[in-house]
Amino acid sequence: MPFIPHTDEDIRSMLATIGVPDIEALFDEIPAALRTTDFDAVPPGLNEIEVTRLLRGRAAQNHAAICFAGGGAYQHHIPAPIWEITSRGEYYSAYTPYQAEASQGTLQVIYEYQSMVAALTGMEVSNASIYDGASALGEAVLMAVRLSRRGKSPRVLVPATVHPAYRKVVATLVQNQGISLEEIPYDIASGAIDLEALESIKEDFAALVIPQPNYFGCLEEVDALTNWAHKQGGLVIGVVNPTSLALLKPPGEWGEVGADIVCGEGQPLGIPLASGGPYFGFMACKQAHVRQMPGRIVGRTVDLENKPGYTLTLQAREQHIRRSKATSNICTNQGLMVTAATLYMGLLGPQGLAQVAAACHANTMALVKRLTAIPGVEQVFEKPFFHEAVLRFPVQASTVLSTLGQHGILAGVRLDRTYPELGDTLLVCATELRTEEEIELYTRELAAALPA
Amino acid sequence: MSEIPAELKYTKTHEWARQEGEGDLTVGITAHAQELLGDVVYVELPEVGATVRAGGECMVVESVKAASDVYAPVEGEIIEVNTLLMDQPELINQEPYGDGWLFRLRPDSAAALDQLLDAKGYADMIAAES
């Protein structure tokens, strides 16, 4: 096999498979105004001064907006030491720590990471990370189906309040596995899972997915939902924002016995937004389910001289040992992101993380209060929220986005494509980084943009 | 060479089967197999009531270095599993023909057992493999 990716024929075949005429058509959804066409390659033979000048010029084409958008990826303050330490050669170059004797530092970092994720989620065990939050949910669904195969149909309840992109990823991952996903509607007044809609579900199901906070930023009734699912004999998969866990009840304490599997996106823990990646997914579960959890776990042991040592354990589920029966086929361990997250959690500590979470909540409360004081702007859902809320405007949401964009404000995330029933709404978010002045600026520019 | 009790029947995939009264079979893995696996740390037992076909995968034995399928020696129904192994998987290493048994099987046909190897046949097979 020649190791040459993407021959012309490969490209033709891939395009034909997805029904796109040419590569250019793949970029159709990017507005023309955002695309740079006069973007020459770096000319050969430049000296350092010239290269620096060229790249500074190009970097200046990026306009950093004031970010009030969330929707699964959040702009948080990242203390300087985190990436200073993470980018040390010892961490930066290490890939996957198979050779325990040469990888004690990396293994110990992962061990600490697992301990922190377990503590944060209130669960007993955590794996060493997964590709991203969406694929972590996909793996959690597959894991729940493996756990509940006894007498249960492989059916998983996925509420409409779960991140739309996550739902698409899960659907893609399970579509050929004979697993059916059933969408649970949300209550149009509260923005949370419709408990009455659940009551009508009689048949067996393997698991109920509970987002907390949900995609609209609202808090779900996690205790009631968890107890309901367990009473029906189903498992509970929590999809959570790690920052919020510093304030909210950890999934391990939901309902009478807690969630069974917990996953989510780790990006808020010290990972820059970086146009969407690389991020990492975290995953934790009850000890009783650990054999069905994908990926690897780092364990701590002692050697013959009683000195502590760290090693990969529970690897028997992985491809290099179990071949086609591996339960971790897409479990890409995002080691470097995990290193940053471990340092982030370690440096902030539980108290620091709680302060970040509280500041996010307070800023979003302030933002919502200011914006809804403008005539015609209203908060769509009545449920308490963490650091995001859905607002409705008397003009098109796209107009709000483009008008405020001209003033350097990223006003929120459009919901009309995924939730057309919500009309002209934006999901707005204010993390601890947003200042009073920035909130004031948003308010002023929005008021000016709306018809008097 | 590992112990190969003369009264048992064997598969080419290293399971042993012992005929109990009433025609039911007790099944385990051989001393030779557990030596190859090393320390057993986990078993995924079959479901009681499940039907299995001869040579079909029916459970998994996981050691520190590998996860291995265990195959049913004959066609039949699983009637009992050794739940002791859930907490003490090391019994497979310690007493592969005793408390380390895996499951009991009710064969569909009494004659099925004749297809399996006897102790000498199994001994010859592993001698040829090594």
C-alpha cells in the first residue's frame, strides 16, 4: 500500500460518496466575506525579519471579538503557568505512555487527572480521556448498551436539550450497531426535559442521557430524571460542563444512587478555543461498570522496593490486545490537553474553580438582566441557568449577530437552524472574562440596533 | 507438561469438559491454557439460559496480558455459571479443574461429546504446538 494520502481518484470517490461536485463546494457554508482569497504562500528565501513582518501582518487580519458565544466551547481565563508548563518538551513530545519505565511523569499526570475528574464528577473511576465531548457521549452510549444487554433492547433516550452536534456524532457512531436513539422533547416553557413526555415511555431502554446544564444553559431536574430512569431499569448518562460542577451537585450524587456514566467536554479546563480544537472528552463511571469503559486507566502501584510507580492498567479492552473486540476503538487519548487540564484544576483548586463558576453565573445573570430590560428582548425559558441563556429578539437573530459583529461583539449562538421553533433567538453566554464595560457595550449596541 | 486429567474431554481451543450425572457438562479451561494466559484478573461469564453452539464464543477470560474468548465445547444451553470467579478470578490459575470451573452446559445431544479430544489426543496436540 503506498502511503500517499488522497490521490485524485480518492478525492473523486470521497466527493462522489457525499454528493459534492468539488472541493470548493465543501466550503460553501463559510460566508464569502469571511474567506481570504489573496493569501499567497510564504515566498522562498525570506530572512527572519521579513518572515516576522509577513506573519504579523497576517495575524493582524484576525479580529478578536468580545465573545458572548458559548454553545459547548467557552472562553475562560487560562493562567499563564498552565501552557508554560504544558509546552515543556517532556510533556509536549510524549505521545502515549506505553513504556511505563520511560513515562513515569506523563503517567503520574494522567493519574492525577483521573483522580481530579473522579472527584469533580463524584464518580469512582475516570479513564485517561477521549477525543472530545461529543465522541465521549457516543462511547458512553455504546458502553451503556454493553452494560444493559441482559434482556434489554438497545434503545437510548437522548433529549432534544443535548447539544445538537453531540446528538449528530452519537447518531453517526451508533447507526450501524443496531442501537436506536429516541429523542425526548423539551418543555417549551421551561427549556428542560419534558417529564410528562418521559412518563409515556413504557418500553425497555438501556439508558437516559441527561445534560446538565443543558444546551440552552438551563438546569435539568437531574434528581427526578435519574430516579425515574433507574426505576425503569435504565442507566443514566450525565453530560456535564466541568466548570459548572464546582457549584452544582456532582452526577455521582444525582437522585438516590447517582448517575452511572458521566462524560463531557474538557475544553473549559484550560484549553484555548483555538477555532474548535484540539479539545478532549472526559469520562467517568461507577466502579461496577469499569470493565465496559473504553480506553485506558493509569494505576498506581509499588515496586519490589516499595517505591510508588504508575502504569497503564485495564488495557485488555484496547485494540493492541483485544483486536476487533476492543471497546475503545476511537478512544484517542488527548494527552497534552489532559496535561493542561490537570494543571488548570491543580492550580485553581476546588475553591478557585468555584470562584470561576460563580463569576460566570453572576456575569450571565447581569447580562440577561441588562439585555431583557431593552423593550422587545425577552428571556425565553423560565428555568434557572448556569452561564448561558436563550434570548428572543424583535428582529432577526442573524441581524443581531451581524450588527453587533460590526462593533466587535460576538453576540451569541444562533438556534434557528437546530431549533426552528424558537424563532429569532440567540444563546448568550458571559464567562468570568466578561467585564461590566463589555456587558454595558453589548447592551448599548443592541439597544441601538433594535427599532425604537 | 501441565496436568491433563485422563477422565476429561478436551477441545482444540483448550477447554475441558466433564460429564456430570444427568448428562450435563462442567466446562473450564485447561491447566495449559491458564499457564499461557498468566494471572487471570477478570471473567465475563455467559448468561444462564443462553444457548451456545459448538465452537462458538461464549465468554471472556481476561489476564494481565490478554483478553481471550472461551468457546463452547458442544451445542447446548448454559445452566449454571461459577459466580465465585467474579470475586476470585485467580481460582482459574489455582484450580483450573476444580473451583476454577467456568460454567455448566446441558448438551443438545449426548453424542456430541464424542467429537472432543481425549486426554491423550489433547496431550499430543499441545506437544505438537510447542
